[in-house]
Amino acid sequence: LSDGNLINAWDFSATHPLSFYKWVYSEVVEGDYDMIVVEDYVGAGSMSKVAGHTIRQIGFIEGLCLLEEQPFVRQSPSTRTPFIKRAEDLGVKNHAKHALAHALAYERKHHD
């Protein structure tokens, strides 16, 4: 990003919440981030079990960030769209590509 550093792309299965909660807890409590950017879950209609886990995980991250005074922002999924190609050009694939696209979107909005 503007200072040459990238945040971690947290990529955990929503169906294995214990490992996710432990890892995020250690990252948020021990980490020193300029901003933690999370893709918000935008769902409608009935909710699957995985969707329920995802919503709880986002809430956990947000609550933990508030408790630990770590900066936190949620972004809609569409926020990343203009930055997907740039993330691909940097050689990032899969979920990490989406995470990097969100970081690039945040950087553009707040540091340009």
C-alpha cells in the first residue's frame, strides 16, 4: 500500500470457526495494523449455515477490534470490483485476490 506494506489476507473456512476465532484473536490482540478491512456479508432471504457462521465471524472481528482499539472498517463486496484486475496483475489468486482488492480500494479512498 502507500507505505509498501500489505495486510494479511485472512482466509478461513466458515465451517471451522474455532481455528478462525483463535487465529483472529491472536492477530488482533498482538497485531499492529493501520486498518483491518473486512468484506461485509450482504445476504437476503433465507440463510444457510455457512452464511450464519460468516455473519458471526464478521461480528467477532468487529467486536474484538473495538475492544482492542484496532481500526476496523467493513466494505461491501462490490467495493473490490474495480481493483480485482490490479490484484491479479500482482500475482495474487483466489480469496487473497479479493482481500487485496479490498485493501487497494481502501487505500485509494483514504490515501489518494
